[in-house]
Amino acid sequence: MAGPQRGKAAIRAWTRPAAEWQGPFDPRPTARNAMTDPTIDRHMKGFGEFVGYRVARWEPDLCAVAVAIEPRHVNIHDIVHGGVVTTIMDKAGGLCGLRREGEDGDGGRTSLTISMTVNFLASAGPGAVLTATARKRGGGKRIFFCSIEVTDEDGRLIALGDGAYKLREAKD
């Protein structure tokens, strides 16, 4: 079995159309392939397109968002900027509470970040693929809470965090 793609090979794999996208981002089987889910498109506009992250897995109470680290994502020390890590954590956290069992998509729901904590544990550089995985831990009708971890393609823990999000139901 070949090892994970790194460097330019990972970035080339990353830029393929979503229908062809396969790779080291989240090899675990899932109930749904989030990459082919049309409801993802509205969550990827603007800043998401600029950063270049992708939703790798999305199911009720769980979401994984991945980004292939390019030279534009690093700081003066040639390691990934903390804002990039925080961004994928926030996107995964905000999406993990939107899906419901038995629904196809997010039901038109969105979320707003109330608070988020991030603890950086390790660094990564260009060519790495980072995945933020968020799990909903609780909440009520309007607020939900999640825990988030970021790992690289080798499973090394990069960051940990917690988030609180306000749920916005679909407008009638």
C-alpha cells in the first residue's frame, strides 16, 4: 500500500474536480460521501474558496474539513499559519451540528460561531494535508457545542479545540 501523498502530488490531487477527488484526506468509509453532496456548495463560497479547504466527511453530529497546505498558507517560519488551522476548525465545528438523522443535506440550516478555543500542539509545513474533525457533544434547540481536533495525513495531532455555535434554522 502506498503512503500518503505529499508536496506537489498532494496539491495536484487536491485540485481535481470533486467528482474525481480521492486521496489521503479521510480514507475511512462513511455513510455519505460529503464531497458529492450538492448542499456543500453554499458552505464553500467566498472565504472557503480562498483558503481552499474541502469538506471530506459530513454526517449527523460529525464533520471533517481538510486543506492541503500550500506555500500561501505558511508564515515566516515556513509552518502553517495558526489562522488556517483555526479556520478549518471553525468550519468543521459549524457544520457538525447542521445535519439531522434521515435528512438529505443540512435542511437549509446555518450556524454562527459564539466562541471557540484552540490549543496548538504541533506544526506542519507545505505539502501536509490537515484535517479538522468536529464532533457535536451537546446543546439545545438554538445552541450546540462540539470538540474539534486537527490531525495531519499521518494521524499526528496538530491542534485541539472546543466550539459553541448558534443554530440558524432555514428561513421560510
